[in-house]
Amino acid sequence: MKKKERQPKKYPRLTHPRVRDANGQLVRASWDEALDRAAGGFDRAVTAHGPDAFGMLSCARATNEMNYVAQKFTRVVIGTNNVDSCNRTCHAPSVAGLSAAFGSGGGTSSYEEAEHTDLIVMWGSNARFAHPIFFHHVLKGIRNGARMYAVDPRRTSTAEWAEGWLGLNVGTDIPLAHAVGREIIHAGLANHAFIERATSGFAEYAAEVGPWTLSAAEQVTGVPAAAIRELAHAYARAERAQLCWTLGITEHHNGTDNVRALINLSLLTGHVGRYGSGLQPLRGQNNVQGGGDMGAIPNRLPGFQDLLEEPVRAKFEAAWDTVIQPRHGRTLTEMFEAMETGELRTVYCIGENPAQSEADSEQAVRRLSALDHLVVQDIFLTRTAQLADVVLPAAAAWCETDGTTTNSERRVQRVRKAVEPPGEALEDIEIICRLAHRLGHDWTFADAETVWNELRSVSPDHFGMTYDRLAAHQGIQWPCPSVDRLEPTYLHGRLWERDPGRRGVPAPFGIVRHDPPVDLTDDAYPIRLTTGRRLDSYNTGVQSGGYASPLRRGENIELCPEDAARLGVRAGEEVRVASRRGAVTAPVWIEPGLRPGLAFMTMHFPDEVDTNLLTIEANCPIAGTAEFKASAIRVEKLPATTGTR
Ligand SMILES: Nc1nc2c(c(=O)[nH]1)N[C@H]1C(S)=C(S)[C@@H](COP(=O)(O)OP(=O)(O)OC[C@H]3O[C@@H](n4cnc5c(=O)[nH]c(N)nc54)[C@H](O)[C@@H]3O)O[C@H]1N2
Ligand SMILES: Nc1nc2c(c(=O)[nH]1)N[C@H]1C(S)=C(S)[C@@H](COP(=O)(O)OP(=O)(O)OC[C@H]3O[C@@H](n4cnc5c(=O)[nH]c(N)nc54)[C@H](O)[C@@H]3O)O[C@H]1N2
Ligand SMILES: [Mo]
């Protein structure tokens, strides 16, 4: 058989609006026609079914200013809190876990601190591939004498740089963290002075981790007891330590519990609230931190202010001359569930590609297709856009607009327009304002700075960040309440205050239990599939597709040499990969960094191999994040006539 071509698809840039015509085709339209159609559809759904029939998906790659305007559109023009973004699919558990422990969802330390620390733990994070800029700081830290440990089922490129690699079984992070905690306590290495002063719930925590002896944890996690002990002693004895994690921790049905289990280790040792010691959930998209900070989430208003607090709502109601619903809106996950029940009728999707990024993508596409009205505003004609009733062409935030974005260390930085958008594409903010206008709200913002200054007036954490100061300091970290002062680069220094009044509420230990992945392996689906990223490609491939590079090899099902031999499959051979949800075919890649029984795929080439047909929509009940990191699959050799080459 001829070799199957698997060239990554190149998406056409959107240069003019499109609407669906009477024959069901997406055809070119004028801006007026497209905006009338978009606004008319929102209006009909909201008039017939109420404002909660509307959902906004806001873009974590666009600016803070755009996210501020998008959530304001949702709350003021439509009148619902149904606004969310891809934060739900990645770090919502980090935000939930950190908020529960410290009252704030941000990473506690800054990049620079990785250079001035003694120990760096990369837990479920392949930063060498996914956060290369941060990883440069890590490498400088290592050069300065820091030790690094990697905790990952795969021996990743990040793990290659580590002093120790703990290759645990997928979904066993809580047993591992609990065993580290128990060992710290039993070896007399816990920081009892800090525990007494700054935390609560230690006795209950000590009881919970009690059964997780090193050997009990070795049984469940597959990590040798000696390696767990080494990590525990290194972390507890370090003068300063950074605990970094990403999706290996969060993308599980119990992601928030996983996050709490890691935070517990910092409370046990006092590795938080000091320069060089902290917790760093490296965020995903370039502005997913900022999107949440701007209130493009269903439970917070701009400045991460709690929607359920009466004085907070009153402040925004006065500023925006509106009434804000006193209850949380739907998360992205809940919006998809509400599409199924018919409670959600219309979606305004700005810069997200959920048709390919959601777990169980067949179900996601079915739900999106069942909407009365779908409006997609993107820079490319994505798979999601192809399902839409109206497609609106946007300027790319990163080079065609002005504004700001906020990175994982809470640093707000300026983005400047360098080139004109192509064709008729307009800036996201301009498009939203034109829609608001059609729905009876005469919004105009002279420029991005005007939006930013409105945000500053309602968000104390951003008040001190004028555009001038942002430029002068090359970015400023929040909180920044004052225009003439900068705050420390790390959060929660209050925990170290001697005066209990200044110390504030103690940080509670999280009492969490091991709960294995939902999609169990068995005789029919014996292999554990985990999914993630490679250095050369980006998310659903919309922005990274279509270029040639010697680094790129398209999608593969990565298997270890032993499994490939057992299955009788060779490198490059097309095989069928099936889960309880669906099946795909993909070429085999032999990867010695995997352990037997573990397979790996990316999400980068969904037009060639739709990995999310395989993944399970088992969600964390607290954060709504799906278990992308643990599916059960079987790999089948194809009959020689149809597939091998
Ligand atoms: N090059 C590149 N960079 C990117 C992206 C991209 O697509 N390409 N995407 C961006 C986005 S949106 C995000 S959210 C980040 C994600 O950044 P990362 O979270 O670092 O990336 P992933 O590869 O998804 O997952 C990280 C690791 O989790 C491990 N893992 C899987 N299951 C488990 C488990 O049960 N326990 C533990 N401890 N580890 C486990 C995987 O083996 C993998 O190495 O990257 C961002 N940066
Ligand atoms: N199997 C599997 N699936 C996963 C994951 C996994 O690890 N495994 N990870 C999940 C994670 S962490 C994430 S974040 C999601 C990502 O899911 P998505 O956010 O749905 O995917 P992206 O490919 O990042 O899509 C971003 C879109 O924004 C558009 N865009 C970029 N800039 C702009 C702009 O300035 N304006 C507008 N209007 N549009 C713009 C791009 O063209 C693109 O279509 O995927 C999730 N899905
Ligand atoms: Mo992400």
C-alpha cells in the first residue's frame, strides 16, 4: 500500500466574515450581515430562554483587555455569568487548590527565584518542551548549584536534566505525595514551628498520610521506596525549594485533590512565602492567567474578586450600571453538559477550538452541532468554526493588536501592534463592541489603554500598573495596588509574620485520598494512554500546523520497545488504537522513555489523528477539568492488506 500522507494541515487565515447560507454552506458575507446574524441569534436565544441560555468562551491567547471586554459583554449585555475559557481544561484545579489553601489562585513565586533556589521539583511537568522560557531559568538554577527532581510516568526531556527521576504509575500522585509527607514527618524533618504558626489541620493530615509507608507507596506508584525517601529528604532539608507542577497533576478526575496533596508538602516544610521557596503551577496558554484575572471565569469578577460577595458585586454594578447575577455561571464543562440538556442554546466562541480540544471530541462535536446558534471568532478557520453559523475574522492578539498579557509569574506585560491584520479582519475588542452596539449598548473604547484603565479602576491588584509603568519596568507582577511602589516577587510572605494579626488566616492542610483513574485498564483495554505535548507543535495545531521541520513527525502512538515487541508491531507501522469511546489509526513510534503498559500521544494533529476521540470526559468535580492524562486503550495490529508498509 502507498505510504499514507500525514502532513499537518495548514489552516487558512480568516480574512472576511462568513455566514451559513440556506444550503448549509459557510459563505462570504459583509461585516454588517455577519454581525446582524450573530447579534440576532444571541437575542433570539436570550429572549426565548433567558440569559443563561448563552455561553461565552473567551480566548486565553488574546489580551487582558479583550478578556475584560468579553466578560463584560457576557455580564452586562447578555446578563449571565456563563463565561469561561481553556483554563478549565488545564489549570482550574491549580487555581481551586491554591485558593482553598491561601485564598488566592496565583503561583506563589517568580521565574527568577528558580535561579536562586536549592531544589526544584518538576512534578507532572515537561517544562523543557512546554515551558522552555521558564526552563531556561531552571537551567540557570541548576548551574548555580540547585538539584532537580522530575516526577513523571515518562522519562521526559525535562527528566533528562534531573538528578532523580521518579517514574510513577499514571494517577498515583496522591500516594506518592502522601508517602513523601509521611517520610518527612517520621524522619523528624517537618518544620513544626511553621506548621504551628501558619497552618491548620496538621494532626488530621498526619493521620491521613499515616498508612502511606514507603513500601505501601512503592506498591501503588511503582516508584522504588529509596527514591521516594530521597525526594522527601532532599525537599525537607533544602534551605529553599520550588515545587512546580502542570497537567500531569491537574488533568485528572481528581486534579484539585492532587494539587492539594502537593501544597501540603510546602506547608509541612515551610517552602512557601519566602524568596526562593514556593509553588509554581506553570500556566498553559500565554494569557490564561490573565483571562482568569480579568474575570473571564464564571465565579470571579475582574481582579479575581469573588462574585458571591455583596460589596464586590455592588462595586461592579455601580461601575457598569447593571445588575450582576448573584450566582456562579457555568464552567466550560457545565456549558457542554447544558448543551446536552438544551439549557444552553447559543455560544460565542472567541479563540478556542473545543471541537478538537475537548475530551471525547465526538461527543463535543455532537453537542456543538446541536446548538441553535454558534458564533466563532478566530484567526483561522478551525474545525469549531466549520460548525458555526457565523464566523468572524479577528486580528491576532500577539502581533496585530495593542494590550497586555499576564504570565505564570503574574507578570503583566505589554503587547504592541507590529503589523496590520489581513483583509477585513478586525480586533477582537472592536468586534465585541460592534455586537454590543447591535444589542443596545453603545460601547466604544478609544484604545486598549482605555480598557486597561477601566480595569484598573475596579481591580485593586492592578491599580498600580499604568501602561507607562508597565513599559518602564518591562512588566509588573500583581498584586500592584500602588502607583509608586512594587510588592515582593513572591506571595504569602504574611505566613511568616510573627504577629498573628498580620499573619492572617492559617493555611489549611488538604485532607485528600487516593482515587485511581476512572477509565480502568482491563483485558480488553490493557494499556494506559497518557496524552500531552511536544516541543515542535502547539495545542490543536491550528497555529503550528502546516510548516515543515525536521523536528516534526506528525502524530504517533508511542510505545516502549517491550510492548511493541509483544504486539509484533514495528516503528512506522500503522496500528488501530481503540478506547471505550472511539478508535483511530496512527503510526507506531518506539520510545525507550516509556515503561511497559504506558503509551503516549499528543493532541497536536487532530485532523490527521484525532486523539481526543479516545480520551474520557471524566471531570474533577471541583474544577471541571477532564482526565486527559489517563485513558485505557488497546493497540491492534492491522491486517497486512490494509495497513502495514
Ligand atoms: N511546545 C508546546 N508548549 C506548550 C503547549 C504546546 O501545545 N506545545 N501548550 C501550552 C499549554 S495550553 C499548556 S496547559 C502547557 C502544558 O504543559 P505540560 O503540563 O508540561 O505538558 P503535557 O505534555 O500536557 O503534560 C506534562 C506531563 O505530565 C505527565 N503525566 C501524565 N500523567 C501523569 C500523572 O499521572 N502524574 C504525573 N506526575 N505526571 C503525569 C506527562 O507524561 C507529561 O510529560 O504547555 C503550554 N506550552
Ligand atoms: N488529549 C488532550 N487534549 C487536551 C489537552 C491534553 O493535554 N491532551 N490539553 C488541554 C489544554 S491544557 C488546553 S489549554 C486546551 C487547548 O484548547 P483550545 O484553546 O481549544 O486550543 P488551541 O489550539 O490552543 O486554540 C486556540 C485558538 O485561538 C485562536 N487564536 C489565537 N490568537 C487569537 C486571537 O488573538 N484572537 C482570536 N479571536 N483567536 C485567536 C487560534 O487560532 C486557535 O484556534 O486543550 C486541551 N485538550
Ligand atoms: Mo492549557
